[in-house]
Amino acid sequence: MEIKAKGFKRLSWNSYKKVDYSVFVAKQVQRFRDRISHHLHVLQLDLDMSALSCLSSVQTGVANQQTSLQIIRSIIDIQLSALEAHLGRQSAQLADIQQKDEAELLRSVLAWLKPLMSFHTKYRSTLNETMPDSCDWIFEKQEYKDWLPAVNTSRPSFLWVTAIPGAGKTFLATEVIRRLSERHTVAYFYCEARTQQSRQTTNILCTWLWQILRKHKDALIEFLDEYSSGSEPHNESMERILRAVLQTRPNIFIVLDGLDECDPTTVREISEFLISLLGHTSVLLFSRICMYTEEVLNKVSSQYRISRLQIEDTDTASDITRFVGQELETLPALQGGEKIEVAEALQGRAQGMFLWVNLAVKQLKSGGGVDVDDYLSQIRDIPQDLDEYYGRVLHNLHVSASETSRRRSRVIFQWLVCSQRPLTVSELAIAVKLDAGKPNFLQRRKFGLEELKTAVHYRCGPLAKFIDNGPDLFVTLVHATAREFLLRYDQVNEPFKNLMVNASATHTWMARCCLAYLCYEHTRIPSMKSDRLRDITTRQLALDQVFVAHFSDYALLEYAALHWIDHSRLSDYTPELCDNLQSFCTSESSTINWLQVYLHLRGDRGLFRTSRAIGDIRLLEDIGSRLRGTQVDQSFEVWLEHLRGPSDGRFERWERFLSSGDANGYLPALHIAAFFDFENFTRLALDQGSDVNERNVQNQTPLHQAARADSVNTGQLLLRYGADVNAIGWAANTPLSWAIDVECYTTCNKPGPFRMVPILLEAGADPNLTLECYSPLHRATDMPRPDDPHLLHVVELLLQYGAVKHINGYYRHSPPISNAAAAGALNLVKLLLAHGADPDGCDRGLRSSFRYPLIAALRKWHNIEIIGALLEHGCDPNVAYSDGRTALHLCASNSDNAGDVIELLLSKGCKMNTPCADGSTPLHDAVRANNLSAIKSLLDNGSDTDIVDELRRSPIMVAAELGNFQAVQMLRKYGTATKGPDWELICSSQEKVNILRHSAERMPRNEKDVFEVYWVLLTCSTRSRSRRVSRNIIVRILEFACYWPCQTWCRNDLIEYDQDQAALDTPYILTSPLQLGNRHSIRQIAFITRSHDQGWSDYPEFHGTYEGSWTWFEVAIQKADGSWHEFGPGDQKIVTNVHGSNRLKEHCVVYGHHWPKMQCKWLDTLETGDRIAILAKARFLGWVNVVHSVRIDVSSACLIQSPRNDLGLRDI
């Protein structure tokens, strides 16, 4: 029955569905009939009307109108949909490219800032310790309420919260940060006495900037100048950037805690910077009262009000009550009323200090109290003064402990007070057992965390505390005041003085411990030859796993490698410390092990210029200067020379070493030995069977490293042991290419010898092996200081060993002689010419306008000696850019010594009146640049002053339009006409000049004018007694006369396009649909732009040229159906702005079928109904295309030459 019931339900449900569907279909059919009947009715009406002959014409007109409207609507719909689709694709593609570019740049800048991530760790740990609902009282304070808006100078934007030590300022700052972060951007920082890096001005500023940049990516533009300069972040630059970022972003808050824990210099620098933000940025400072900050604040102008909030006992009373109540719940043997009594006793003696209450509760928990009287007695016995309390703790440790235990306590206090960062309990366990005087250290076993915590508590009492930071447990002093007390070694004469810390002696001991640990044989980095290191997807994970495991086994290795330098600089250079330094710097294996660890921890990780350790070589030099006269003086200086390289070297090895890119995750010991020229280690490793051609993670060999560091001893040794002199490594580099490379991004870059180049060439290095299409000769001629005698020697050696193979260029890159000419290197140019270099740059088949040495020499340097040398060797003086501009054009527009160069070019046969693509002669360009010496020289040599450009302007008209009065006067002096058919020059007495244009119309005005001129010529030829001129010849006459109707569109609106606006592809100007009778009737198109870029860039060597410019114009064609024409690569760009110039410049680019018009494939694709658009483009942050006007002239022919010798005439 149940089965049948289910079957019935399914049957009935299906029946209902069928009925419902039938009703639906019936309704749809009825609606369809209604629509059809309506259309049938209309159709019947139309048929009846069409039967009436008297109304047939009217009916036809209506039908045509309806058809036209339908066609127009359909075209509009098609165009809109096509346009939307095209814009969608373009926007998506550009957004993707832009996002990738910006993301990569943002990642690089963030890494370059190198913030101290401890700020976030401190924030999270403090927030976890903060009790719910505590610290709320500050938000009700009137001082805080007045400070919060901080929107104008009438309200204070600087709030200084002060309190006595231990009052809970850090907890208060953390809660304020949490609240502010809910609605605003907050850049915060915690200064800590226990961490040296957190007390440095640059680190504080960089960390603030890092936080702001992550949330305000649009601020990236403020960083570009400094980041691109290649310098490390420093105080002045970071202050300037941060101030610029904050001035335009008033909703950013700056919060700083613990400034009083920094040294006086940092306190003054940070205080002065924070004061400079008054009026536009909200600043909140938490610290003890500090005299250095007081001094700065007292200098502030009276127009600004600085608000101060002193934390009183009554402010923290409720928070202390809540904290005490929570802690007393864990005390045994106390009833409800007794807990209240104990709580009141604690709060009565706390004086508003959370720290005192915390220490007192810890003592109660460990004091063995059994009833309320015991607890009250202990509370009365606890000193209220913190210094007195610390002294009591040390006294108890001194009295109750054995001599061995006291020594361990002293060592722990020394490490906790003087360490450069908080230590993990594992690091501390190793540190307290180290004996710097012993050559070996036996690490018996690893202790558990609870064992270590118990031991530290037993040795230090309540003065030490633990911070749980995920996998690591850190141990530190309970408060900055405890550190300050322990450092008063010279001010205490109590019996417990031996537990206090003598800073200089402690740093000496810690430096010795770090050096001794680095020298222990068992701490060596294991060799890594896993296949996972070759796979780029698993390499970093494999490296990290190996190093993490090794650092876990040898817990103090990381700290010793990073901080032995810091402790040595703060030490007394005792004979014992000198012994440890001697052992370390004379042991090549120990040094190499340290360098492996240091590179892994402090290298740039592929982001160049992001390693602050580059400057650590100066710290090592400081240690060396202080070791003068000691027993380790000579040994340390030799060791330093290995790290720096020879004194006359082109670079510092140390900087190159830390800029190893992805290879800095791990370099094998043999590679480091080869790099730093450790010959003994290299020989020993090779004798023991090491592979002389061992590859690192970037496929480099030891010989690559020796060549890269110019290490002669290890380089020669490796070659003797069979190193492959032509080994191909990273990016197709060979040892020879590395030996020539100078890496321009390095900060220490000076002239010097190339020691490894002759050694490699003598060993058989191939001078023609290419590096990503660059040969060694290309690289040598494209380096800074190309006239350096050392570099000239290298080029000569390369040519002697067979590099002449590529002397005239290779593949698509500029030939070496063009590089030399562009750099103004006369001696290098002469050397290449002497060895057979083509003075025109390269073979005819590879020639490009950008490769001509003559063009390259005039583009920037205008060195007449280089130009003379090229011309004497047969250089063609009439070579030209792709736009038709010759060397004479460039000289006239750019050269300072134009007269001499022009005379030289003309004497060698340079044509003086050659027009370029826009019709400009050299005289036009000289007038545009207001280059008076060039104008005079050209006029003296008979330059034609009446030639007009494509805009029908003579040189004097161009000078008048630009207001170059002196140029106008000079042209008039040489008899230039000042009046034309449709213009007249007007000069005023105030050295102003204008052009008065008459109302004459441009001919031909339209196609009718062309038709009439054609028939006039045809009629004249018919009446002539000579043979009749064919119609095709007349058409050709009109063609050569450029007698074409011209359609003009112009826009004069000042608009600035940055990369975001340019990415929208909104046309600056869009023509109306073209009216053409034949697909190939367009004869030329002229684009006239008046624009400039942002006026600056980080590449001053390109200023005034078109090199490296990232603002330009592109042409776009919208077809009649609304789609957009697809251009070939590079076909769309028409004009590029001058690099780094805010001077308005006019560019006229003419495309056509006749030389010297610029040729283009897309010209023949234009049809009737197409529209031409000009897009203003800019790429990368900081680049702006400032457009003043754009004009488009389209000239088309209405008479087409017929192949059958008859006239092809468009419908007029």
C-alpha cells in the first residue's frame, strides 16, 4: 500500500505539472496571437494605403524613413556593444598590466623600507594581555577628545601622555591604537630599551611609512625619487617622504610609545619631526617625562597648542582594581572578605603603578602565605619604590644562592640587559654555558621549555618575564626600569653588586662568546646538493627548511652571526677579545661559515638595494680602526681587504656579495671562498675532491664568482684545476661577462682595473659569446666612464682576442661604436674605428636610425671631435631618424656649439634644406629651439628661409608663433620675407612679435575646387598646339602639388593624463565620420600635438631627449560598425614627449605615401564612416602627459589615376 501510495503521489504530481504547463502554453499562444494580429492589422492598413496611387510617393517616403531609423538604431546598438566590448577588453588588459607593474614596484619599495616587524608582535602580545574594558577612561578625558579631530590649527594635533614608570602606558597606547584602527589608518611604533634597532630613528620612520604604504598605495609616487636613486633609507629622506605623505592625508594618525627609552639623539630627532607635523597630522606620544622632548616642545610657536595628559593614580584605579581582583582569584586560603582586604592593601600601596602590583602579586604567589595576615604582612614588607624593590630582589638572590648559582644569575642578567634583541630561552640556555676561552663547546642535550623557564625563574626571580611568540619563547626583563637599575654598576656598593651589569665589560664578554661560537667546527652549514634547490618552485622552501633545522640545532648561531659586530663596537678591546678576533679572522672556514649565515639572513633576496647590511662594512672598518696597535691589527686588516676587495678596485666585494639576487638564499662554501679570494680554503677544498665546476642554485660556478668579485688568486687557481672558462650561468652570463660587468646600481662604483679579463682571455674565454644578445664588447662599450683607460685596455684586449666579429653590431642592439658615440667617449670611438668599425654603425641590412653613431653623438654630447672622427672615416653626413631628421636637424635644435658643428657637417656634404616628415628644415628646428648660433650659421651658409613645413609655416612664422623675438630679428636681418598672401608679421617696441592672419581661405576649399582646377588644366592642354596632355598626367600634377581637400579637427583643452586616466583610453579628440569615395583616396594625415610631460624624472641623463620617455600619443581608428581597428606592434604610437621637460613642445607628424612622409600600414585601411581618435598615454607612477592641444588634418584625393588612362572621379 505504501508503494502504491507513493506511485499515486508521483502520478498525481506529474498530472498537475502537465495541466499547469498546458495552461502556460495556452497563455503564451494567446499572447503570440495578440502580437501577430496587431502586426497583421498594421500590415493590412499599409497595403490598403499603398493601393491608393495618389499617396504612393508619401507612403514610400514614410517607409524609407522607418527603414532608415531602424538601420540607424541597429548601427548604434552594434557600435555601442562593440565599443563596450572593446573598452572592456582594453581596460581589463591594461588594468592587468598596470596592476602587475604596480604590485611589483610596491613589493620592491616595501622590501626596501625594511620595517621592524616587532611593532606588530608587540601590539598583538600586549593586546592579548590587556584585560577587557580596561583603559576605557582615556577616551573620556577632555584632552583626548580635543585632540581626536585634529583637522585644523585651532585644535591641538599633538597629545603627549606622560606617567610614572610602570603605570601601564604601553597597555594604554595599545588600546588607543586598537580603537583608532577601526576607522582610521594608524602608523604606530613601540620603542624598547631591550632592542637596539627599535631605538633608531631610521627604523622608526621606515616602519611608519611601511604601514601607511600598505593601506595607501597611491602614496607610492612619493617614494619613487628616493627609491630609484639607489640609496639606502636614511633619516632626511624618510622624514621628507613621510611629511609629504601625511600633508595630503589628514586621516592618518601617528602613535609612538616609549620614546624615553631611546638615546638622547633619537629622542631629539623624533621629537623635532613630530613637531613638524603640527597642524595637519594627529600625533599621540606615550612616554615618561623626558627633558629632551621638553626642550623641543618649548620651541614650538604659540600658534600651535600642544596638549598634555598626565596619568594620575585616580585614572588607573579602576583598572588596577580589576586586575587585582582577577589575580587574587588564584591565591589559596582567602575568603571573599579577605580578598577585598588584600586587594585594598595592594591598591593602597600601588601609587598607580601596574608594574608594582604585578610584581607584588608574583611575590605573594611564591611567598608561601597561608592566611590573610601572611599576605598583608608580605604586602607591607614590599618596597613601594621600584629601585628599592629591585635591590631587595638582588639581595635575596645574593644571600640565598650558592656562588655557582650567583655566577649563573650574573651571566643571565648580562645577556638580558646587553643583548641586541630579546633572546629565546634556547639561545639563553646556550649563552650562559659558553666559555669564550675554550676552543670547543659540548652541547650535551636540549632542555625542555619548562625546565628552562624554571631555571631562569630560579636565577632571576621576578625580574625576568617570558613572551610567547608562536614557536619561540622569548625571555626578557620585566620592565625598562629593571634594565636601568641593573646598569647602575658604578653607583652601587651593596653586596649584590656582583649581580649587576658593567656594560662595556659585558659587551666584551658577549662579543667573545659570539666569535667563539662562530669558530666551533660543529656549527658549520651543511652542504646542500638536493635537486629541490634547482627547482625554482621548491628552492626557497628547501633552503628555509635546512636553515631552520640548523638554527634549531645550534640555537645561538643566528644571534652570533648577526650581532658580534655590535658587541665588538661597544667593547673594551682587551687582550682576550683580541685573541678571539685573531682566531676568527685567520680562520677562512669560520669566516666562510659566518658569511653563509649572514648572506642568508641579510641578503637582498632578489630585490636589489634592499639589504641594509651593505653599510655594515663601515662598522667593520670602525672596529679595525680601534684595533690599531693591538696584536690583531695586521690580521684584521688583511681579513677586511678580502671583504672589501683591493683598494683600487672598481667596487666593493661586500656590496656585490649582499646583492646576489636569488642566489643569496644559499651559496656553497667553495663559491664564497672564490668570491672573497680565500685561496687557501679553495685549494684545500679542491684537493679534497670538491667539484671545480660546482653549480649553485642560480647555475653559477665558482669561476663566475671569482670573476664577479675580480678575485685574481682564486680565479687563477680554479683555472689551473680545470674550471670551465666559458661556462654559461645565470642569464647566459659567462665568467668573462661577469668580469666586465660593473652593476651600475651599486653605490661604490669607481674607475679601476679589470684584473680578471686578461686572465680569462688568456685561458681561452670566447669574447663573442653573447649575453642575452649582448656580446662582451657591447657590454664593455656600454658602461659608465667609457673613456677610463682601464676600460679602453679591456676593449683593446677583446678586439685582439677576436671580438671584431661583432664590432659592427649584433642582432637588434646598437653597435659598440654607437654606444661609445652616445657616451661622448672620443678615445673609445677612435679605438673602434682603428679596428675597422663601420663609421655608420653596422651593416646595411641591420641599419636603424637609432644605431647611427653620428646621430648618437649629436643626440646628447655634440662632441665635435667625435663627429669629426666619424666624418673623416667616411660617415654619411645625411643619415636621418625615421622621421627624416638629419644630423643637421639635431645639431640645430640641441647643440650648444652649433656653429662649428654645422660648418663641419656642411663641409662634408650635409644637405642644408632637407625637410623631415613634418616638412621642417634644420632652420625650422633651430628657430623652435631659439638656438641663435645655429640660426646664424645656417643663414650664413645660405639656408632657404622661404621653405614652409606641412602646416605652411616658414621659419620666421614659427619664430613669431613661439615669441622668439631675437630669432625673428635675425631672420629679418637676412632679408626673410615678413609678409605672405594670408599673413603679416607685426613687431612691437616691447620686443614682442605677433602674426596677423588675413581671411584668405585655404585652397582647395572642397572637392569642387579640385574639379574646377582639373578642367582648367585639361582645357588649357586641349587648346595647346602641342600634343594633348593625358588626363592621368593632370591627375599626377595635382598629386605632386598636394592639391587635396583637407578636413580638420582641433581641440584646445588643457588636460593632464596620469597612468590611471590614460588607462581608460578616453580619446582626447575624436573626428567625425570620414567622407571618402575610395578606400585608398587618403593622401596624408597630419597630427599636430602641443604637450609636455611632468618635467622631471630620476634619469637626468635622458632629460631633453626622447630616451626612456613614458608619455606619448597613440592613434586609434573606430570603424563604421563601432569596432576598433587592431594595430600591429608599435604601429599605434605617433608622438613621444621630450623626457623630463615641462617646456611646451609642438610635434607635427605627417603620415602619407610620399617620402619623406612617415609610412604606415593602417592608412589604407581607412574607409567612409571611420573615425580617427588620438589617445594621450602615460605609464608608471609619476609620469604625466600634459596635453594643451591636438589637431588632426586629413587630406584625401577626389581624382584617382585610372590604370586605363581615363579619369577616375569621385561623386561630387
